[in-house]
Amino acid sequence: MPCKDVTEVIEVVLDAQDCLKSYSFRKRTCGQGVGVDTLLMDVLGGMAVEELLAISPEQFIETWPAAEPIEEFLGLKHLIALQSALEVLLGREAGGPGSICATAEVAFDEGDTIITSVISLDLVEEKIKSCGNCSGCGTTRKVKKQVIFN
């Protein structure tokens, strides 16, 4: 029987220079990864926080093209969750009710900053949809609506 709680949790680890050391994006209840739980580490690992926040969805798609629509969707989902956690950490987003990301904990351990946040699945998906065909940014790319079961 599928789990009805689709809440997701992201844990982000920054090193002492505020560069991405690691992250994990999982379902809250079962701990299963959202796609691959560290999907973007190979391409984003080591980047500074400001570099990560500067990546637009369009730039992400152009720079790291996906072979399949599901890979593009999951890549954008990971990027938006990661950026949302960092925006809350920096105080640029409130991180409360109605936000994509609600930060549960920020810890410091041997020079690392560890952020644990709860991600609102509905708001992430809305942000992805708006990046695909809203005409607000000039993008004419159409995003196919898919039902994704993680």
C-alpha cells in the first residue's frame, strides 16, 4: 500500500567556506530517496552558496540536459529544494507555513553547517510548472504534466 504522506526532507551540509559538501533529499516517512537522494551532487558539489542560488531553472536545463523528462523533473525538484533550504538559511525566505521550505534544524559540527528542512511538495511542483510555460520569463518550452510516484 503506498504511503499517503508525501512530505519530503532535505538535509544540506555546507563546509566551512559555505560550499556544498553533501545533501540528501528523501521522503520523511520511509526515508526513500526522491529519485536518487543525492542526484545533483556530481554537478553541484563544491559550489558556493551564492553560485547555487544563481542557477535559474532554464540555466540548469541548458547546462545539464536530461535524457528523459522524468530526469529533468527530478533534477529541477532537487535544485529547487536545495535552493529553498539555502534561501531560508540566509534569511531571504521566511521558511514558515506557506513556504516551499520550513527549516527544522540548523546545526554546526566541526566547521560544517547542517540544515535539515521539510519541503512542501505541492509548492515545488507549482514552481516547476511555472518555469516551464508561464510566459513570464520568455521561456516557450512546454512541460508535459506527469504523474510521478516515488
